[in-house]
Amino acid sequence: MQIIATVVFAVAILHTFSVKIFDYLARVRPRHAGVWHLLGEVEVVFGFWALVMVVTMFFASGSAAAIDYVDSRNFTEPMFVFAIMVIAGTRPILQTARALVRRLANLIPLPGSMGVFLVVLTLVPLFGSFITEPAAMTLAAMILASSLYNRNISNRLRYATLGLLFVNISIGGTLTSFAAPPVLMVAGAWDWDVAFMLSHFGWKAAIAVVVNAVGVMLVFRRELAGLSPSLEAVGKPVPAILVAIQLALLAGVVVFAHHAALFMGIFLLFLGIANAYERHYDRLILREALLVSFFLAGLVVLGGMQQWWLQPLLEGMSADQVFFGAAALTAITDNAALTYLGSLVEGLSDGFKYALVAGAVTGGGLTIIANAPNPAGISILRGHFDDDSVSPIGLLLGALPPTIIAALAFWFL
């Protein structure tokens, strides 16, 4: 069953790189366009193949084994990402974030949209260390969608910005021990607190985030300088009391991120408030958040069967090898899964632990599956790319330069 699960996992990865084929089939074979469109949704891929694996398990191992396996998986993270995406993507939160970004950008003497670009892609990823990476990804992606991606910008800038966003979110959440999924997986087992993260990861990540954003901004300075800033509030201003309540609900979901019953209760309260004051809310991003949750749940189901080959691979590496190996492996499997497997291994040296986590967060922007918040960014921004689809190769090329900067920061500083 483990071998079958690994084959299905490999097929799912190939599927993520082949979604444009299904978009093409939807156009040339309109009779079954609905099926082809479904299979062309990147967020559907892992959920679909996880279903295939579970059905296979039903026939190969029996219904009891299949049910027991699914029940043994922890789906708290997909549920949390769903709740935080919907709340963070509302008008009260977005207007507050836009106002803050606009004020900070006005303090930076840069032409056009360069100041906005710099603030969104530095401060928001670093702020993810406190509001969690999925929330930071949702905020940054929605601000970029309305201030940059809806403009007439080049394809190179679109992919460079997406790659930069994914890498900076992945490393920007390492200032604390509770915001980045790969850090969260090991923090308790290895006694890594906020002070440890700041002294060993946080300051290095902050330097890399700033260098990455400044570097991409300078490369595209002419294009960004020619775009007038576009950060006006969308919709009518939201009353301050409602903004305060919304921020409190967001904080509650973050605080109880590991307790599904509590944060889902807060989420249901949020839905009630949003329905009661509907005039102060735009369309809730329920569809996008559900697709992302489905993606992550599928990754949880498929990833749980990969320990048999991932763990021996990690155990056979030195600290140097595990840093670069983890950065490469996280491109084909969720970085939190890698660090979780590392937390199960006894007797690891401090150097090995650091290398594993640093490598995992460094490679978190290379593909859509590399880091849990990436599907959230894709779901929000993909409508601004050709055929409403993000090219995996384009994302990889856009993420490579900031990934190299992150690797240099974590390895040499």
C-alpha cells in the first residue's frame, strides 16, 4: 500500500505540472469541458488523487484499514487555513491593511508603485510571523491583486512577483515558533521558543526578505516606476467598531490555531456577523478557501504514506546535505511534512535540526505544494495569468533567485 501511495503521490505531482493540458482539453472537447476544467484546477489535484488512493485502499486493504487511516490523519491545518483565509480576505481587514501599506509607502521616496511593492513584499511576509503565514499570504495576495496584478504588467513581473511572494512568506514566518507550518511541526519536540527562533532564524530571514524585495524591485524599477500607486479603499469605509471586532476574531483564530473546535466556533461567529452586516462585506472567498483546504487535506492524506522513503533519506544525510536536500525535496512535498518526519528521528544534532528546518523554509516558494500557504496565493492570483492558470515552470523560475538569496542568508550568516 505504501508503494501504491507513493506512485499515486508521484502522479499527483506530475498532474500539478500538467494542468494546462486539461485546460486545452476543455477547449477542444467541450462535451466534457466540466470534467477537464475540474482536473485543470491545481487546488483539486491532491484532493482528487487522495480520493483515488483511499478508494484503492478500500479494495486492497479493506474498508476498516482505509477508514482507520483517514481517521488517523490530522486535518486541523486545512481547517485553519480555510478559516483564516476567509476572515483575512474581508473588506474590514483589507481596508486596514491597505491603509497601513499606503501610509508606509508614502514615507518611502520612491516613484510610481515601487514603494507599495517594497512594503507589501517585505512587511506583510514578516508580519506573517505574528498573524500566521496563511493570513499573511491572503492579505499580500489580495493587495497585490488589486494594486499590481490588475494593471497592464509584463508576464515576467507577474511570475517574479509571485515567486518572491512565496519565498518571502515561507521564510518571513520564522521570527516566531508558531506561524510557519514547518517550524510549528518541530517547535514543541525540540523546545524551540520565540527567543530561539529570533536568534537563529528570524534576523537572517528578515535580511533575506528585504534583499529579495529590493532586488526584484530594482530589476523591474522602470516598469514599477511607470505605474501610479493604486491602494484606494475598495467599497465604502467600514465602521471602526466593526473593524475592531473583525481584528479580534482574526486574533482569536490565530491564538487557537491548534484547536479546531475553538477556531471553527469563532469562524461561525464571524459568519453570523458578516451576514448581519452584509453591507460592510464584499463577497466572502469561500470557494477559494475551500479549494485550498481540499488541496491541503489531500496532501495530508497522500503525505502520510511517504514516511517509508523520506525518513531513511533524511537519516542518511549530513547537516550540509540535509540543508540542500530539504530545500530540493520540499519542492515535491510539503515542507512541514519534511520537518515533521525529522522530529520523529531520535538523536539528531543541533546542526542537523537547524539545517533541516532552514532548508525546508528556503525551498518553500519553488512550487505550489512546497509550503501550505502557497495554494492560497495561487487561488487568489491565478485569474491574472494567461488562461487563468499559473505555469509551474514560470513559478519555479520566478522563485529561484530569491530562494538562492534565502539559502545564502541561512547558510552563511
